[in-house]
Amino acid sequence: MAEKARLKKILPPKELVGEVSVPGDKSISHRALIFNSLALGSSKISNFSPGRDCLSTINCLRALGVRFTRQEGKPTAMLVHGVGNTGLTEAKNILNAGNSATTMRLLSGVLAVKPFLSIFTGDISLRSRPMKRLIEPLRLMGAEIYGRGEDSFAPLVIRGKRLHGVTYSLPVPSAQIKSAILLAGLFADGSTAIEEPQHSRDHTERLLKRMGAKLESDNSHIFLTPLTAPLTSVDLCVPGDISSAAYWLVAGAIHPNAKIKIANCGVNPTRTGIIDALLAMGAKLKIENQRLEGNEPLADLYVESSRLKAIEISGDIIPRLIDEIPLLAVAACVAQGDTLIKEAGELRVKESDRIKTTARELSRLGANIEESSDGMIIHGGRLLLGAEVRSHFDHRLAMSLAVAGLVAKGSTLIHNAGVAEISYPDFWEEMEKLAR
């Protein structure tokens, strides 16, 4: 708790120059750990995310009988000893997902079909996030799963049983809900079909196909046939997390004297909305050395000081950059003109209400932001001024405020800055390495 509560002081550096290595992609790391736990045999996951969220997934899987072995001298390399279709066992205690909605939602899909009782909780932030959108499709498959109150908040109680396949249209784009349905569908009776209103990140589909699942997908439909044999375990080197790289992309674009390289970064097209938005704003950003790693595209990214202009951010791009919107709001503060962000109401139910908290905290730095029900209008071109701001215990907001502090006049003090370790433990060290 002391780490989360610490103050962090940011002063604008004369330049931001150098190369950074970002942690392994958090979304892919979760899936690699879970799917290989359900496979038969051992697999090696390299460069998995070192943040607290993925540790929550490991701890929950350990409690369910999966064995993990860390490689000596390699803190981000893990051997997963899979247990197959029937090897998970009932946990002896309540499962704690910490701050990780991905852990809770994906594993709920798995546990809904396992013949034992599971109880899932999390920290105060996760217990305030609605789980009704997860529970409804699983119940349509026959699951016995219960939450607290009308919106089905955690703790969740799951009594696993045999399920049947379902045809389901997602009411909002959500890779987590989609993945939970697919994981339940792997072990259900009959096929499962999912319709997406907007294409969300597809890491689950890519990895399940590679591990032998019979799955067909396009931009709006997914069709899954249940497993007839266990998944095949696969070794995987996880690409760098583009959501972590995004902080350096924006920092490099908005700082007046910057030149930054990010090597080995994942560039899955369902995740590159941040790149598309920055390019549309006029950022000097290059993508080089594109290649594949474990069926996932990656590349080296280069960014330097740019003159940004305002744009509208809405529609199909929103699911591809939903986690980066607080950061894009920082870029919009510096850009010339009025940036409109809309159709992003999903931000209201993240680790904090990211529309409210982003507008409130950037306003403390002198930004001119109008909050709307599903987004915000940022009147750009104003000089940001250092001030005291708060992370609201939201890791992405803490790091976005730090990027703002790099171009704000004077010092910026961020309360509860240590929360950044949830997804990016080395964030502050990387910032110090770039700042000169």
C-alpha cells in the first residue's frame, strides 16, 4: 500500500531521447497463461507482463491446481505445466483477482463449466465494476453464476456445470466478455457463435487457433466448435505491450525536443488505434521491421517531436484505443484546435470513471476540457501548468498525468503514483532514462 500511496514529482526535461523496452503485452500474457494451463504438457512463456494483473491470474490458476515454474535469472519467463481439459481442481479459498477484470472475466468463463464451486473477489475498484454483461451470456449457456446487486458486482459465486453452446450478439465491443464466452464454449455441448457490433482485440482467437481450437472468425462473426481433444501447449514470446508503448509515443510527439525508439512492440491491428490517431493528428511516427511472433504482428516504433492538430475520435476506432483515451486527451491538450472524443461511454466503468477523472485532473493542470456523457471536448493549444493531481488509484490515469507533467511548466505532483505498477512496474525508471 505504501508503494501505491507515494507522491511522484515530474519536472519537464530539456529533452526525451533514447530507446525504451516496454513490458510484454498484458492482454496476450493473461491469455497465454490461461490457455496453456488448460492444455496438456508444459510450455514456456517469455516476456510475459510483470505487472500485478498477470500475477493475479497466476495466483488464481495456482489455487486451481496449475503449477508454474519461474526460470532462474529470467523474471519474465515462466514454465506453465498444463492440466488439460479436466485437471483444474476446486480452490481451497476465495479466488482474488486483485485489480484485474481480465482475470475475473476470462476465468469465470472457464470455471462456469468446471464441476465445483468457485467464489471470485477483487480489490475495491474491481468490486465496483459491473459484471452483469459477463453473467448474462454465461447464463444463456446454462451457467449458475451470481453477483451482488442489480449490476452483479463481485464477489461472484460460480457453481460449475455442463453448458451448451450459444449464439450471442455482444451489446458492446468487449474482448473480455467475448473471451469468456469462447472459453466456456470450448467445453460446452454444441457450437458457439458470437456476433460483434465492432471488432474488438482478437488475441483470444489468434492464440486458440494456434493451439488447435476449431475457430473461424472475420471482422464481425466468430464460430467455435467444442474441443474433442485438449488444446496443444505452445511456447510463446509475448510482444511488447502497445498500451505501455503509447505513453512514450505521446510523450515523444508532444515534447518539443524528443526522439524515441520502442523496439519489439506488438502492432496487432485491433490494438493500433493509438498509432492511427496520432498519425491523424500529424505525429512524426514510423513503423519499421514488421514481423510475426506467435501469430501476433510486432514492429519497431519511432516517434519524434511533432506539431499536433485536433481530430475527432469516435466510431470503429474506439475499441482499438479505449485504454489509451486518457493519454490521447493529454495529446489533445497540446494539439491546435478542439478535439472531440465521443462514443466512449465504456470509459465510465473502468478502474475509475475515466471520463470524469481525466477531465478533472487535466483541468488542474490548466487544460480546458468539457465532459460529456460518452466522451469529452478538449480545447487544445493551452499551456499546461504544473500542479498537484491524483491518480484515483487508476494506473493508466497515473501514467497519463506523468506524460502531461513532461510538458507542463513547473513541477507536477502525482498522488498515488505507485499504482502504475499494476501494468507497468518499470514506468518511472524508463521515464528517468529518457529524460535529460
